[in-house]
Amino acid sequence: MTIRQQESTYITISIAVQRTGLSPRMVQECLARQLVREPLTQAELAELRRIRRLQQLGVNLAGIEIILHMRRRIQALQEELNRRQSGWDWFSWMELEEPWPRLLPWEPE
């Protein structure tokens, strides 16, 4: 199965319960809190498994919610950083550092 097929394959809550080891009530709660979104996909199952692991570590649902939101934010920031860095690949850092001493008023030329 290709990645695109995995992303487009929708999974029912009962199958999600079987594959993740979470209770149906917990899966419903995760959907209600928008920790995962319907329709459930393979990516959502991975997130539900992550939730199960955090529960096993003793993290309550409020803590899990915070951890997952922080994780998503870090991923978004990392993607932004990668996007910005890929635009600077052609630029030499030597070229960036060279004009700065001339721009500072307290530095003699």
C-alpha cells in the first residue's frame, strides 16, 4: 500500500480501538478534544498510539493534550525553519558577515 493510499484509507472507531489498544470512550474523547480528527487515517492511528503511550506513562488527558499541541507547534516551527533555510542555501555566510562591520557606526572602516 502506498503512502497516498494509506492517507486516503479511512478507519472506523472500532478498528481504531482494536489497533491502538484504547477504549472506545477514549477514542471518542480524543475526537471531541480534536487530538485526532475524523475521518481516521493511518496518521491519526499513529497519534492515538502516541496517546496510549503517554497514558501508560501516567500522563492525564489534559497533559496529553498540552504535549500533543506543543509537539505540533514544534513540528510547524521546524518545517518553517527548514523552508527558510532551503531558501538560503545559495547564500554564503561569508557574504552575510562581510558587510556588517561597515554598517555599524562605531566600527572604523
